[in-house]
Amino acid sequence: MAYDRNNIFARILRGEIPCNKVYEDAHVLAFHDISPQSPTHVLAIPKGEYVSFDDFSQNASAEEITALVRAVGHIAREQGVAESGYRILANTGAAAHQEVQHFHVHLFGGRDLGGMLPRR
């Protein structure tokens, strides 16, 4: 799938749409989700044009990958959820209900998040 330069995260990165920023460095921008699913719900996005985790893991530089991993850890500590626990989630593709075609990681915390997936 080709990267859509008009997706909402690309527009946030260009400053066309505001966000409630919690972290930024040369490779990553992180901000509060506009429809939080937990008391702490932050999105961390690479600044590069990556559609999915698969795209990011295959094509991002080592510096970009390291920056994203370090940013998520930093954000968890800064948001006060590192000790109590938190969840990171990246939906990839239609079956996982990826809503924005720009790779992003959700960081959830601030309450008991329950089991991961319902058993079927």
C-alpha cells in the first residue's frame, strides 16, 4: 500500500492539525489520543512515511527504530505508568482494524487494562 500524505498523522506532523504533544525528537512525535480508551492514552508516531509496523520494521533506519522504542519508554515514565503497568499496541492492516495508514503505537495505562483479547 502506498503512503497517503494526506492522512491525519501526516497532517499533524506538518502542523496543519493541532495535537496535545507530550514528546518530540528528531524521529518521533507523541501526543494524547483525542478519544482516549484509558486514563493514559498516548500515540507515538515516527516522523517518516511508514504505513504499518511491517513497513517500519523493514524500511526504517536503525536510528528511527531505536528512537521510537526509547520514546515509548520515556513517555511511560513521564506519564507515570511505568511502575504500575501499561500496554503498547500497534494495529497493522484491515484485520487488526488499523484506522490510520501511518504506523503508530498506542500507549495505554492508568488503570487495570484487563486481559489482552477475549477468548473464543
